[in-house]
Amino acid sequence: MATYKPQRRPIFRIRPAEARDIVSLLELETSCFARTEEMFNRRQLQRLIANPRAVVVVAERKDRVLGWAAGLVRLRLKSYSGRVYAVAVHPDAQGKRVGYKLTSHVLHALTAYGAQRIFLEVHAENQKAINLYRMLGFIDQGYLANYYGPHHNGIRMMRSATMTQRPKR
Ligand SMILES: CC(C)(COP(=O)(O)OP(=O)(O)OC[C@H]1O[C@@H](n2cnc3c(N)ncnc32)[C@H](O)[C@@H]1OP(=O)(O)O)[C@@H](O)C(=O)NCCC(=O)NCCS
């Protein structure tokens, strides 16, 4: 007999971010980060959304923005690389795979642009985010002392665009 598994995860859709989302994104940044050094401001968000080399997406449920993510593609020495530039999920929507879906979407888009390798930086004490990135195939590449300010160290991580994501449970 088939067993019934209750649906606990929120149903949300992922769509490209637009200028009208900036107020929601600013609120998300404030709710997710304690330090202004780690937050995007209005001007940075405007520039990111307008950047043709950026992939900026939001997770939305019933007109509410639950999270967002951004990636950038760049051309260096005739080869494309990508960078996961931002991922944030509202605290009351965390732990429900929203971050996973957003980041996966950005990785696919960067790969489709032709990025051979994808990089990111993360606060060394942000274990939630590090777990997420490891699950998506990122490996540690370097330690960045004081990257986010005095005593706030970072880790640079890298993922080969051709690697397959570990299957989700
Ligand atoms: C990091 C963040 C984006 C993760 O988003 P999320 O929607 O909560 O994560 P998901 O539900 O998709 O979980 C994906 C994986 O992340 C890891 N993870 C999520 N919550 C975790 C927790 N509380 N502890 C440890 N690992 C955790 C797990 O590996 C999880 O996979 P699992 O559920 O199979 O164990 C989110 O916590 C967030 O917005 N944090 C504040 C902003 C931030 O730090 N952004 C990253 C900047 S580099």
C-alpha cells in the first residue's frame, strides 16, 4: 500500500528578480545578516539586476519574496568562470530547501553561460551556508583571513561546472 507523506515544504516559484523586488530584497538582507558589511544596499541591488552578466532570481510564494540568489559570469583569458554572489532566505522560510533551489538555479544558469568553474566566498563561521555549498559540490579552496572585516574570516570555495550534484534525499 502506498504511504501518504505529508507535504511540509512551501510551494514556491523561482523567477528572475526585477527592479520592483528591491524593497523586498533589502528587507531580506536586513533579516538575514547582522552586519552591514555583509548586506547588499539599494544601489548594489539596482546595478546587479541591471547587469547582463548577472543571474538574479527570487523565490516567491503568494507574492511574498522568501529568498533570493545571484551569480555573475566573467570572461578571463578566453574562459568563462562564474561566481555565486549572493544567497539569502528569510529566517522563517529557512530549512525548507529554498536556498538549495535558488542556488541550484544560479549554478545551472552560470553553467549554461559557459562557466567552467564556479567560485564563492562564505563567512568561515556560516556553517549552514557551508553545508549547503558542500552539498552542491563545492570544495574548499582557500582561507581568507579578515575577508569580511577584522576577525571575520572567509573561505573560498570552488565547483567544477561539469560536476554532478549529489542527489537529494
Ligand atoms: C544559508 C541559507 C541560504 C540556506 O538556505 P535554506 O533555505 O535554509 O537551506 P536549505 O533548506 O535549502 O538547506 C540546504 C542545506 O543547507 C544545509 N543546512 C540548512 N539548514 C541547516 C542548519 N540549520 N544547519 C546545518 N546545515 C543546514 C543542509 O546541508 C541542508 O541540506 P539538508 O536539509 O539536506 O540537510 C540560509 O540559511 C540563509 O539565508 N542564511 C542567512 C544568509 C546567509 O548566510 N547566506 C549565505 C551567504 S554566503
